[in-house]
Amino acid sequence: MKIRFGSFNLDLDRRQLTRDGSEIHLAPKAFQLLETLAVNRPKVLSKSALQERLWPHSFVVEANLSNLVAEIREALDDRGPKPAWIRTVHGFGYAFCGKASIEPSHRESRSERPSCWLEWGDRHFPLTIGEHFIGRDPDVEVSLDSATVARRHARLVVTAEGAVLEDLGTKNGTLRGDERVIGPIQLADGDAIHIGSLLIRFYVRGL
């Protein structure tokens, strides 16, 4: 999977960051941090959660994390007073704040794309490989008109291997069946999904 933002490409399969086709070197931990923030965008991740992700079951000083953020900002030329890509939430953590899109990897060719969709009543939302936002905002791919649905409520990422659903930290939450979605969760054909008070269903063929 590739995440494109601005003139940058973050290739998660090759573990490579490029800008206009030229590779930018990042230390392994810095790449992992950038990947974590980009995949979880626009969610703010706490310093403790990031430290546990990068250095599991180890004690590290907070400066290690801030040094990685500084390395990423240097690589992305993101050093101004108003960051374009990496936002600091003082006293809490960091977030990827820029616009980005997911592109399928080379092996996810058109012929391999699964046929999957969401259904809400008589409405049908086809899903191609890539990233799809679910919410009340009329500009999102899966727009649901309900006061219980946040403007950007959940994110669904489809790849050749399957589909993953994630709640975007909403007040009313997201459920798969009776299970609250508190992290990325794999979907299966026929899964019932509650977005706020609305019930939608996920269907897939060919995975």
C-alpha cells in the first residue's frame, strides 16, 4: 500500500519514502513513526501510545520520540510555524494533519480487485481498492445523513487481502455487530455495522 501526500509517496510494502520519485532516507524508527501517524490520520496519538508502539515493553525518555518527529519534519521540509504534515498537540502527542490518499500496490491490479460494497436501506455504496470515509459530510464517499453520525465518522480501507474498518474517535462510536470498534478491525461478508444509530451492512465477493 502507498500513501500519497503532496509530492511525497510513502510505500509501506517497500518501506520507502520518496519525493517526486527521489528517495528520502529515514531511520527505521522514524519511518515506523511516520507510517503510524499517516495510517491513523487524522487521529491524535498520545506520546505513551507511540512510545509503546515504537519501543514495546521498554522504557525510553520522551526526547527519543521528539527527536524522531524532528527527523521526519526535516525530511518532509515541514519546519514552519504552521505544520503541513505533522502536528504537535502540546502535552499529549502528535497527529498527521495533511491531506493524503491511499493507492493500491502494484500487485493489487484491477483484475484482482474485490467486489465489495456497503448497503444502507435501499442505498448502495460500491467500494474500490483504497480508502473510503464514512460520515455525515456530503463530500465523503459514504455519506449518511443522521445527527448521530459525525462528519467524518469512520474509515474503511479496502485492499486485495480484505477490508479494514476504523472509528475516527467519534462520540457515538462504531460497532461491528455487538463489538465496539476501538481499533482497526477486519470485516467479513455480511457484517452488520452501526455508524452512530444507523445500521449498514458490508458485503464482499471475491476476497
